[in-house]
Amino acid sequence: MSKALIVFVVLVLIALFLFGQYVSVRNTLVSKNEAVKAAWSQVDIVLQRRADLIPNLVETVKGYAQQEQTVFGDIAKARSALLSAGTPAEKIAANQQLDGALGRLLLIVENYPQLKSNENFMRLQDELAGTENRIAVERKRYNDTLQDYNTYVQQFPHNIFANWAGFKPNSAYFAASEGSRQVPKVNFSTPSATPQPAPAK
């Protein structure tokens, strides 16, 4: 066998090996990227669930605190931004605004003991708290899945094949906002004797 033929065979074997590695890495990248999308879809579901609860919660609070229009407006704007956001990054940003607005709303509730004892408000607040817990669970799952994808993309030699295949690191981590880390404590104790505004008729 001539040297030229040997070199040719070696080159063919190297090319086949590299192609096999490329296919393997690309398939893994596709799988991990789809896992990120699936994890985000679960986050999206619970964010939508919370967005659906907010109008009823706001309307209940309005019955006792109609003068708090600034907070109601902030919540409406943040909720609208969340529902109209197209990308995870946009939804994460809108969600942070909504967290802050909801935090201010729950602080307002402390000034209205009659509202705190309202059965409808208590039910909605419990549902909201349950949804917040679910968001925290799905947020962690999504971030863990995204970190796994990013780690794989940036490892050598995966980064070379990832670049060839058009896969890049994804920076859209869902960090907990200040509003969700410091949830106002709503005390459902017996209302004080201090007169409070009556619900709107």
C-alpha cells in the first residue's frame, strides 16, 4: 500500500470520526435545547396562572381601597407587559415589574383589616401564594436545565461543534426578583377596632 493511499485512508478515518462526533454532539445539543424549552413552557404556564388570578385580586382590593390607583395602574401595566412578552427574557423582565407591584399591593392590604378578613380575598391570596411557590419550583427547574445546556455548549470540544451547528450559550436565567424574595407578610388576625373604609357599593 502506497504512502499516499495510507494518508488518504487516515484522513478519511479522521473525517469520519469528526463527523460522528459532530453528529453526536449536535444531537445532544438539540436534546438539551428542547429540554430548556420544555422547562420554560412550565414556567410560562404558572406565570399565566398568576396573571389570571391578579384581576380578581385587584378588584377585591379596589372594593376597600379605591384611592390606591397608582398601584392598580402599575399592576395592570406589568401584567399587560407579561402577557404581551414574546421571549423568555422579556417575560422575566415583565415578571420582575409585576413582583414589585404585587408586593406594594399586599403592603397596602395591611391598612385595611376588613379586607384582610374578606373570605374572597383570603381565598385569592392563598391561591396566589400557592402559585408563587409553584413559580419558584419551576424557576429552579428551568435554571438548572439551562445551566446544564450552557455548560455542555461551552465545554471543549463541544464548543467547537456547537459553533458549527449554530448553538450558543443562553443567558436568559430566571433570577428571583426582590419582590419574590421579600414577600410581604399578610396578617389575617382579627381586625382592629380602628374604623376602616367600607367596601365600595
